[in-house]
Amino acid sequence: MLKPLTVILSARKCSSFVCRMRYMNSLKEDDEACAAALQTGRMFLFHRLAPLLQHTERGTFRPATLISSDVQSILENLGADRSLLKESVLIGCSEQNQAQFCLDVGELDQAAVEEMCEGNFIDLRKAFFLLSGAEAPLVAKGQALLRWHQTSGFCSATGHPTQRNQAGSQRVCSSSGIVYYPKMSPVVIVLVSDGKRCLLGRQPSFPRGLYSALAGFCDMGESLQEALCREVAEEVGLQVQSVSFSSSQHWPFPHSSFMLGCHASVNPAHTQLNVDYTELEDARWFSVEEILSALQVKTPPRRGDPPAVWLPPKHAIANRLVTEWTQQQRE
């Protein structure tokens, strides 16, 4: 008797998801419906692509969510044009079927907006260490779409201006009618293991002590496996023996990447690294004990703190790969 009940509950959950997705799609296709949803939706504010965060009573952070009337009041009080609200971009739908939008108010005084909203605009890389799992992807999506609109104002074929739909899900050339959609660049990210250790590297641009899984953009015509094997060979001089797919993730840096996360193994007898220092500043093997210690570092070390190895935030797919590998090693 329990099995049919489980099926019914799963179907109800799926039905709710389907309803939200169809509602989102209807807002992308109907400008008037989207404009109406904007009046009752929730708004995430950004200032020059930095999200607005607020302190919670528990001492954590969350994205500040406002309603349209709140944003209109802010625009009016700071002397901005209320039509700026129409530049909002649709980014999601809550489980209560409430549309979620984002808006960049970079033309307004940052301190004034922060005071009115009782929050702070924080760089997204730092914000990832402050947000919970469910909120970080939504904020990342918002920033990525806002950046795309800021850099896609003209048609690459004709040079004429492009016009967006109300949801911000596409732009159309005013001359040729060419339709442009937001794009992500495919990137393979791989955690290499020799069976007992895993391989991490760091780029010169990384903050002090930060190590991550190896990653690189997929070349035109490559499969996922081909790109992975090439990147490992280029960056550290190792030949991959086997590959297994883990998961995927949108990543807003540097300009919207589609991260394809994998695990890879190499021959334990051939683990000598030959690092390409034009690509990486350093790469090294880490034991399980060293990884467990790095996972305990929850926030980036501050200036003056003793040197420490730390990993990307828990929302990043690199952290997920490392955590998966650690769990396998402990089984």
C-alpha cells in the first residue's frame, strides 16, 4: 500500500514543477503577461553586477528581495526614471508561483540604495561564500543575464541595435530580425586521481592559498572526453585512463560558463607532473587528510592569517567533485 502513495506524492511534486516551468515559459512568450507579473513579483537588486545582500537574524546573509512598489519608491526618491523598472529580467519562479526578477541599478548612488534597503552590494565571488545553496544559483543566473544584456545591445551581423522582450530572454535585431539568446561557453572541469590522491591546481589570478580542480574551455568539434584528456595533458602532462561524468553547473565567471564536472583516473605508476606554467601557477597531489583539512576552511583566509590551502565555495562544482572523491576514499 505504501508504494502507490509514494507514486502519488511524486506525481504531485512533478506537477507543481511542470506548472512553474510552463508559467515561466508563458511569461517569456507574452510581454503583457510578463509586465503584469512584474508588478507582483519579487525583485533582486544589483549594482554594477554586484548583488544586494542583507544580514539575517542568525548572522548569515541572504539576497534582498523587494516588490515592484518598493523598487519604484527607491527610483523616485533617488530621482531616477521609473521606467528603469522595465529593464528587469525574469530569472525564476518561486514554489508559490511568484515570478522572480533582477534589476541592475548601477546608475544610482550605491550608498543611498544600500541605506534604503538595509543591505550591501557585495561582489558575487565573495557573495558565494555567504549565501546558502538554493540562493546562490539564482543570484548567479541574475548576474549572468544582466551582463549579457549590457554587452548585447547591437547585432553582430548588421551593427544595428537589438531590442529585448519584456522577460529579457532574447534580443532581436531591429534591422534583420535576427534573434539572439543568452549563451554559455562549455567548460570541462575534472578532478584527477591516482587512486589515493587527487590533483588540484591554481592560476596566478587565484587568491592566496586557493586550489581547485583543473578546468578548460572545450574547443570547437571536441567531445567532453576529448576536451578533458587534452586539458589534463596540456596543463600537467598526464595521460588520462578513464573518465566518469559527475554533474553540470552554470558558472557566471568569466562570462557565463557551462561547467561539465568529471572524475578522471591516471596510472598510479605515472603520476609525475609536468606543469605548464603559462597556464597554472602551481599543481600538486593532495592526500585525503589534506583535502579534509582544506574542506574545513569555510571562508577565505584574511591578511595576516597563516598560509592555508582552501577550496572553492560549496556552491561550486569543484567543491562538489572534491567532496565526492573524499567520500569515495572513506568508503
